Amino acid sequence: MGKNEIYRIFLSSLMILLFLSVNAQPERRVLSREGERLFISYDNGKSYSLVNERVVTVKLRANKTIDSSLKILRTNRLGYIDLSVPEKIDVTEFVETLEKNAFFEIVKYAVFGEVCLSPNDICFISQWYLSNINLPSAWNFTTGNPNIKIAVLDQEIDWNHPDIGMGNDDYKNINSTLGYNYKEGTNQSVNPLDHGTLVAGIIGAKANNTIGIAGVTGGFGTQGVTIIPYGVGSYLGDRYVDMSVVDDAILDAVDKGVKIINMSFGSNSSYYPDIDAAIEYAHNHGVTLVAATGNDNFSWLLYPASNQYTIAVGATDQNNQRASFSNYGVGLDFVAPGVNIYGTKINNDYGSDSGTSFAVPQVSGVAALMLSVNPTLTPDNIRSVLRSTCTKLSGYSYTSGWNNEVGYGLLNAYAAVSAVDIGYNIVGKAVLCDTATYSVTDIPAGYSITWSVDNNNFSVTSNGNQCLVTYTGIPQYEIANLTASLTWNGYTVKSVSKRIVMHGTDMYLEGIQSGIYDENGNMPAVGATFTIPANQGDRSMAYRQILMNRDSIPLDTIPVIIDDPYLPYVPDNPMYGITEIYGGADIYLVGDRLDGMSISFSGEEPEYLSSDGGTVISFRMPEVSRITSKLGYYYVVLHATSEGGCHDFDLYFKVIPVAGEAIGDHEISLFFTDSSVRVDFDAMEWEDLPNGMLQPIPWYLRIIRMSNSAQMHYSVNTTDSKTVDTSSWPADIYIVHVNSSGNNYTKKFLKQ
Amino acid sequence: MNRKLRMLMIPLQLLIAIVFMGCNEDVVYESNSDNELLEIFFKKASNDLIGGRMSFFPNRTWDADVSPLIINSDKDFHSAYYGKEQLPTIDFSQYTLIIGALYVPASNYVKKQELICNGADATLNLFLDITDQAVTANFIHELYWGIYPKLSIRSIIVKKYKNGKE
């Protein structure tokens, strides 16, 4: 029974366990293949990522153990386990089988590339609308800056709700003392209602606080945006807004330094000159105003959405179509989800509601995210970018990018925030040679840079957009994070860090050196002497020989068969990957603490090669059978560099066809009884004669020594089995050619 | 004292005379709501419904209409009410109270309602209008209520009309 069959039986066994009701919950995802690569996209807005097709990450449920037939590549202290996908088992089949098994709490594809923030709020899964506006990806830029204030003009808010106000986490995303409750003549919330509480929660419910929901700009276990509540309810009833105080609230918000005003209400009347004047005043003072178009399926917008300075927001449903009730028409800017919007309700509760009211705070929240990464944006900047980055919805035709029902399309948080993010990087050496200069470029006017380093053995001297880092400790291998913080108006807008490395003068690759590592990744002690085990060629054992840091390849290097192309991750290893390549497998090389890697091939070229231009290279060498004409050692040299230029690393790989392995389809048996003494060959074939007798067919044996391929080392024509005495042959790789009945077969063997 | 007197006057204020228990076919009844105390009570109850409190229909589906209740006794009235206010007095020996809720935009309100009897059943036509006032841009449960002559109907079909269309 082959290994693959065993794995398939194991997978079948897992399927039988389906009756166990508690399964790992699979994420909704779409897998797609482009050329040689597998990509994955998740419903929650995560971007496409390259999937490592031979690795799956799992986490076991409590008191469960992993089946011994599964091969563990690595584990971490948090209980995550990387499993090797069994040979010839499709990764999707493997994942789906594991997901259906109750032993696993989490089953995930292993991906290279960007991973979005995913908050732990227990009801985050109910917030479908956040994915539709591509918000989780935007959180990679920012989750909100408390210096950005949003005024919510609405009913009274339940700001004691622990997901908005002060809870067990001792912080809140609302500043009630700055606002005012016009209805009650106080800054207290006397009669909190669901509408205002839901609007506030959509904007700024605390994210990643384990409870409830995640607000659009609710931080991530830290304070997000600051909400300032203005109670503009009317004595007429809970649904009504007192328009006579709206202008006062707007002007007060401007005075309080608010940058965004959320107005989830509307009036069929449009004659409000006092509010018009206040809106224009706010706009001219750098305040972005957002309002709801209304819910009567009118082909016109309610006021104040109809005001020219106000961003008018309509609603869509779960299918990204205009909600049947959403008002539309001239003046509509764009749409955001407004049907079945889940969020915070009064009395520490949660629930759903519908209406353009709840599309508006999503826009206000995204505008706050934009200001969090770029606080100098004007209201016109924000409106223009929000419009231009909208997702065009299917089923609607656009004229000059605009449609009567959905405006410029659906709000796209990621596109909007990424469009205004001040992208900058620290430029400088990754590896420090005692001192190094670092700089940032493309910083807009009005911002300044503050430099810092998190290791006391490094000092930093700031000089505007440049700094000088000096290593002040005793030379040794040491890591520090250099941070350049972008500041504006007295607070930090964002920070970018770069890991810098100091190597000792006698540079030495910590934690690893040339040597033999067993299949469990166990490393020898530094300086130890290694003996290659006698059974190194045994396929039941997998050994890897790592040659690093310009080591030459020893002359007595003996081929080692590698079953599994993946090395265990070694945290302090500058590079990890494999050193010997078994053709036909995808190889991933990941550089650590390096600034770049390049790869060159000697002899055989790869079938497939891809590089991200940085520190990830993947390639695949041809199947062994396709390189038999050039048997031997093929060195693949990975050249990994650091910007510091202090040290370069070379990692050598050998492409080694497998000794003793049959090559191609043939009927020849070839026995390596002991390659150091003799080799037995049997290529006998028999021909059927008319008289019913069998007649042996002549066959020809030729053996060439790899290091002297110009000369025939041994040859014989025979009809019998043949044993060749190799005891006096020099150690080398020998290539065996057999011709029988006009068919050519080739093998090779190693003479030790 | 005045309030009690006014509550006692409810029957007199109603112009529709009750001569039998039942529901004449095709008779159109208009709700009599000409009572200030009832108006105040149900306005408060309506706000409760909108505001997320639970004076009526606490187990309603959040995004659907609420089928009307046909209330013919104090006991039924008390059972239907979950609020803290004192219930107004209604002479259920002569009148039937019908209350329900529509899931509509907050801009909508029930301007007029009429009950058309059909023997044991009835059709309740609700005519919606849109307020000129500024309102929150969400959907609400709009509470409607009506006092009708004592009816022995079993069920009610609700029809909504907005801008003259059903």
C-alpha cells in the first residue's frame, strides 16, 4: 500500500467523523488559480493572497491530539500547527476534510502576503456590511485616531453602552461632555434611543474588545475616533428631529474642532436658510458633512442631503443593489449598505435596523479613517476621493461615472483610505555597520518626522527627515526597530518602523551553521562535528544539509534524498528553505532579516520561477525523469543580500536526481546490492517463438562515470542478468544506460 | 376628577350607536379617536415602540408589520400592554379596540384608517402619508390604533395605501 493510499484512507476516516457536530467553521472564500499559483479571497474583504499549496495551518480543540499520520511542520506557543499536505492530495481537498473534523477549531490555508486585521468582537460576523464596503482591508492602514472628532447630530445616545462608552476596558470612544443635548438642555443623555445608539456604534463601537460589534473607526483594542454627541431630538416624538437647533449644533461642533458631522435624518422641506448658512460655515472651516437621502423611494433627496456642501448617501442591500426604499436622483453622491444593519442598541443591547440613516455613519467613519492617515484633507478632498474610489455596481449604467440610483457607486473603504494614505518608508541599511543613516521621503508639507529606536544599545540622532543611528553596545548580533513617526498638529498620525540588525564584527549566523539537520529540524550544537548517518540514503529518513555563509560545498558531499521540500522554520535563520531539491516540487524560499534575494541556476533551469522582488522566491525544478540526460549535481545559488553591505549570504542548493530511483517507465530491474562492492543488473526480456518456446533478447549495458563522461567506463552485451564488480571503482556518480529491444533506459547510482 | 368624568363620557362622545353585537357586511367604520386621553396614551406608546422600549408587541419581528390585535376586554388590553403607564379606561361592553403596527419609514404616518366589515372578518385600510417634519432616516414600527363599535370579528386583513396606491 502506497503512502498516498494511506493518506486517502486517513482522509476517508476523517470524513466518517462528520457525525461529530462541532466543526471548525470555514470562512467563505473563493479559490482561483492563475497559471501556477493559487489565490484565495475571503468574504470579509481580505485581498488576494498567494497560497502555499503544501501547507495548511490548524488549531486543535482542547484535549484533542493530532493524528500521527499527519506530518507536522511546525508549531507555535499559541497552539497553531502547520501541517504538510500529503503528497498528491489537493490542498483544497485536504482543507475541506479537516474543516469537517471536530478535532480542529481552526483550519486555514497558509498564505503568503497581506493578512487583514480581523477583530475578535463576537458579533463581527453579523456585520456583513463592513465586508461589502471593503473595510477590513482599510484597517491595515488605521483603525481610527482619537484626535479626529465626529459630531453625531441625532437622538440621544446610550453612551453607557459598554461597546461605545466606558466598559471593563476603561476607555470610551465618545466624549459626551463636549456635546450638548438640545432637547433636554443638558449635556446628559436623558432619554437614549435606538437610532442614535446604532448610528454611534456603527461609527465608533470599540473593535477587538471581544464583545459586540466593531465600529468603522472604533480602534483595535485602543481608542478609536472620538464621537461628540448632539441631541437634536424633538418634543414631537422619538422619530422627529428639531431642525431649529441643527444649525446651533453644527456651529458648536465646528468650534469644538470636529472634522466630520453625521446627520442621519432628513426633511421633505428644503427651506432652512439657517442650516444652509451653518453647513457652508462648517464646510469652509474644514468640516465634512454627511447626510441621508431618505427612505421613501423618492427621486429626490431629503434635506440636508440635498445641500450642495453635504455628502448625500443612499442605501444598498446585501446584494449591492439600491435598497428599494432609498431616495435617489440629482445630488446623490454614492451609496453604502443600509438594509439589516446590525449594531448597538440601548440598554447594552444589539440589534438590526434599516434605512439610509445607517449608510451615513459608514461614510462618516471612512472619512474619519481617511483623516486619521491624512489629517490635512479638506472636505472637498474627502468627497472627491470617496466618489472616485467607489465600486461600480453591476446592473447600473454610469454617465461620467455617475448613476441616478447609486451615484458614483458603492463606498469602498480600502480604496478611499489607501488613496489618501501618506505612504513613506524608511530608507537605509537593514544591517548596521556601527552607524548608518536613514531617511524618509515624500512627506507632505506641514508634517514632521520624529525618530525613535526601541533598543538602548542603539542611539538615534534626528535631523528632520533624516537620522543617524549608532550602535553603542558591545558588538554582537542584535536587533532594533527604528521608527519614524509622522506628526501633525502635535499628534502622531502614523508610524513606520524598520528592523535594523547589528552583527558582531565576527559575523556569524546565529542559531545555525553548516551541518546536518534531521527531519524534525533539530539543530546540532554550534561547533559540533557531524557524521552523516550511514543510512542517509534511506528514504525513510530525511536529512537536509545546509550550507551557509559562503561555505564551499564539501567534496565528499553525499546526496541526501529529501522527501519533504519544506524545512521547519528556524526563527534566527536568515534564510530557510531547502538545500537539496527533489525535482517536481514547488520550492518556497523566504528570507529573514534580508533586504533582497536573487537566485541563479547552474545547469538545469527551473520550470517555474517567481520572485516578489524582495525576500520571497518560489520555483520548481523539473521532474527527475526530465533531467536524466544531464544527471549530476546542479547547483542553484541563492544570493541573499542586505542593504548594509556588511555581509552577504549565499545559500547553495543542489538539484540531485534520486539515486536508486527508477527513471521513466521501464521493465528493467536494477539492484544496488551494495554500490561500493557490486551492482546487479537484470534487464532480461523474452521473446515468444512460434514453437511456444521463449528466447532471451540481447540487451546492452553501458556505464559512464559522471566526472569523466567522455569515456565509457564499462560496457557489455548480454542476454543474461549481470553483476558488475564495482569495488575498485572510484567514488562518483555513475550513469547506467540500458538498451533492450530498441528501447533506452537510464538509471544512476552512487558509488561511495 | 375631570379626567374620570371625561373617560366616562367616551360612550357619549362616540356618535355611532351600537344596536347589536356583530359586524354588518360592507359597513365602513371609521375609528373614533376623539379622546384626548387615549391620544396621549397611544402617542406615548408609539414613541415607546419607535424608541426601542416595549409597551406593545415586545416580541415583534424587527423588520415586519405586526398583525393587529382585536381587544374586547380590559383583560386583553392589560395582556397586550407591557409599558409602565396606567391604561386608559375603555368601555369594552360597547367598543372594540384594534391596535397594530406597520414597519415603515419614519417619515410615514397613518393619516386615516377605516374598517370594512365582512361578516366574521374585516378589512382594515390604512392610509399613509408623509410628514413634512424632519425625521430620522430609518424604519420604525408605526403604531396604529382605533376605537370601533363593539365587533365580534375573528380576523382582520390589513391593507396599506400610500400615495393612493395599495
